Amino acid sequence: MAAVLKNLSRPMKHLRLPEFQHMKSYWDPIENVDVIRILAGECYVTHCHEMITTVLGSCVSACIRDTVTGIGGMNHFMLPAGKAERNGNGAVHGLSADAAYGGYAMELLINSILKYGGRRERLEVKIFGGGRIIGGIADIGFGNINFIRTYLRTEGLKVVAEDVGGDFPRRMAYFPATGKVLLKKLRNVRNETIVQQESAYLTNLRREATQGGEVELFGD
Amino acid sequence: MATILVVDDSASMRQMVEFTLKEAGHQVIVAEDGQVALNIAQGASADLVITDVNMPNMDGITLIKELRALPAYKFTPILTLTTESTTEKKMEGKGAGATGWIVKPFNPEKLLATVNKVLG
């Protein structure tokens, strides 16, 4: 009976936003919420009381929510070359595909929130990650932090909390409905798996950045 | 060199596209949404319009329809530059009068090649 009651409080999958119907979830009996785990390159936005989790190495995540409606979400990304070029004012510009990719990752998250009723002036932003964990290309995390800070400043979005940098990965969970974040610094965990995953992601990303998004000319 | 109207509600994206186009020698006018772009277009002509789709006040699809109703923009190339990639959205853009559809993230060289192609 208790299990039945517990399941009744579980958000129905069909209540999910259409773009995110395909994301898998599992039930966390301790937090009493559905949990969606996102990987590098993914993004999830919800208007339900759900928990979004990820593990960040040198990648960064922006956790953004509308403080009135509670709609919000999280992304998880890195720049293809770990740096965005900037002009004299510190603004992000577009000579490199890096800034374009970072802007795309941020826009996917922000646009989804705005599309379902979020208001730009009510957005609350928290940023995490950017650890120095990949040897040989050690400034990748730093480049990602620089990009996300510059991007948010350019967009006029204020960061209310952050935990970035360091030489360790992070496991984190975000509750968009309340804005709560649970974060664990993985100082004693072997990083090989995270490094392998991020290196594979980076390789794909560089290939994608070279190609760019699809172009279609309609003709007559 | 062409005069290009760039419309995007993201200040970062406007900067990136503006920088890329200016580096190639084009003159760029920027607008933060469809309504602002329409106001600019009613007072000035552009050789090309590059617009985002999801924007506050006036979205990109509505902007394209409004521009096509202006005699000065009836045959002006209009490209969308958007995160939207579904066939339905593209067909909506085509129906509104878009010349082409570019999906973000944009590759600077590819963007310039497309710009050159539609400018003829």
C-alpha cells in the first residue's frame, strides 16, 4: 500500500516537456523524487519536482530556474578546444567554433525554460564544474569556467552560487523546483572513468564543431 | 560587402554572428527581437536578414512574414539561425518565406559560405 501511495506522488512521464520525453529516469526513495541523470552534451528542463544529477570533471553545468514558476534545468558541456576568444571588452565573439558551441549549449537550456513560461528577468543561475582533471589539456576546465562566466555576464544573468575549478571532479544534484543543489567533491575517487568519458566527448565535439549545424536552402 | 540585419535575443549570439560577419567585411545591424528588427527594417534596407526563431515580443517566423509584406523586403534573402531543427519548424519557416535554415551551433566558415551563396 505504501509503495502504491509513493508511486502516486511520482510525476507521470507524460507530464514531461515534449523535448525531454525520451530521457530515462529512476525513483529515489530517499529524496522522494524522480531522478534524471544527464551526460556530457545533454540538457534537461522540467516543470515537475524532479532531481537532475550529473558528474562533472572539466565540463561545466549551468543550473537555471525561474524563481516564480520553478521551471528550470541543467546542462552539461565543455568547449571543443577549451577556450572562447574574446574581444577587448571581455565579451564572447565568434571567430572560433568554441564560443558558438558554448553559446548553443547555454541557449538550449535557457530557450527551453523561456519556451515553457520562464521569464528572463526572473532567472536564477548557479554554475559548477570546470575541474582540472584531464592531463595534457589541463586548461580545459579553466577555459570552460571563463566561457560560462563571460556568457552569463554578456546576457545580463547574475550568478547566485558557484563551485568551480579545483583539481577534482564533482557529483551534483539539482532540484529546479526549489533551486537546491547537492554537491560532492570527489577528492578520493579515481578519475580514469571520468577522464575517458570526457575525452571521448571532446573528440566527438571537435568533429561536430568543425562541421557545425545543418544548413538547408529552400530554393524556389 | 553587404548590409546584414542580425536578429537574436541572445546578446552573446549577436556578438558572435556580428564578429564573424564583420571580419568578412560586411556591415552589420543588430536587433534583439523581431519587433525591434521590424522597426529597423521599416526605416532602413538590408541586403540579407539572419534571424533567430525563438524570441520574445516577436518571434522569427512572424518577423519573416512581416518582412515579406514590406515591398523592400519581398525578395531579400532571409536566413534563420536557430536551435530548432524539426521538419515542422523548418516547413513553418519555409511557408513564412525564409530563404534557408541554419541550425546552431553555427560554424563560422559554413555561415559565411551560406551568406555568400544567398547574396549571389
